[in-house]
Amino acid sequence: STLKLWNLEGSLVSDPFKGHTRAVSSVAISSDGRTIVSGGADNTVQLWDWQDDLISKPFEGHSNGIFSVTANNQTIVSGGEDGLIRLWNYTGESTDELREGQDGAVLSVAISHDDIIVSGGEDWFVKRWDRQGELIRPPLEGHTDIVRTIDLSPDGDMIASGSYDKTVRLWDRQGNLVKPPFEGHSDAVSAVAFDPNGEFIVSGSWDNTIRKWDLKGNLLATFTG
């Protein structure tokens, strides 16, 4: 039920952040680097400064646990077991609720610098939402199992998704599959991330490996340990 802050040598640099009453499932840092956002099984989003102080009261609105949080400089986004995507401002007000066409839990959310939101979940789709909160149709189809993880490239022009179907997929912002599925993991893909320059993708899997790919789908390295 805590957050912990570490330096790159693996040492704790503060006391644990205490505020959630159940497991913390997702953490994110705002794009300006000033604020830490967390979401938990206690149905709340919480906002922290770097001195482990809560900036406001817990954000309440989800009726079940939260699986994913993300943030840019203006907006905090949360997705949860209740099938909702909620948008919040930094004072804790819920500014929108996105649900259209959502079937099952929302497991991963991402937001671009210009407020395009991408989500993945139990319905196997990758979905995009415009800055007015309208679903951009059609949803992105291709995965054959739950979409557990998504990330946006730093420029917001590409979407990476990882699924229980053991693949990573790369899409452009218009929803086109850029390359065939990236195949190599032998179990569910549970995490994907672009590097800060948008030149490669890293994926983590239940097969206990981390894999590094270029944007053409070539496997560059496999990390074990």
C-alpha cells in the first residue's frame, strides 16, 4: 500500500509514501516532472510531491480498483476495473468520464501532449479518444487476447500495445498497424515502453524476460534475470 522512491543505484531516497489503504497498482510522473500520480485497489487516485506529501485529498470516482494511471501537464487519466476511464485536473476534479464501447476492465491508459487518450483492456481492443472525450472509430483490432499494456511514442505519433496473446503491436496515430506483430515472447506481454527518443520499444513478459525491439520489429536484445 506504499510508494517508494529510489535512485538509480537502488537506494531509497525518502520514506515510503503512505496514503493508499490497499495495493498500489500503477504510478506515473507528470510530463513536467513535478508530480507523482498513483492509483490503487482502494479505488482512488492520489497525487504527491517529491517530499512524499499528498497534494490533495484522494481523487474518488471509480467504483472498483484502478489498474492504470498516466498524466501530462494538464490532465491525469485513470482506468479501472469498473470499465471507466476518468479524466482529472490537478485539483482532483473529475473533468470527464469515458466509457463508450468499453466492455470489461480498462487495464492500461496513455495520454499524448495534445490530450489524445489511448486505452487497452479486457475487450481485446486498443481504443483512441479525442480531446473532447469522443471515441475515435474504429477501435484497433488485431490482438487475440486481453490488451494488458500500451504506450505512446514521445511525439505521440505511434502506439505500442502488448497482449496476453504474447505479441507486441505497433500502430500509427491513424490506427494502422505499422508492422506485423512483434513475436518472440513465450507468455503474456505485461509491459511496453518507448525509449525517450522514440527509437525502440522495450517489452516485459510473464516469460521472465525483457526484450528490446527496433521499430521494424527486429529483436535487438533479450534481458534475463
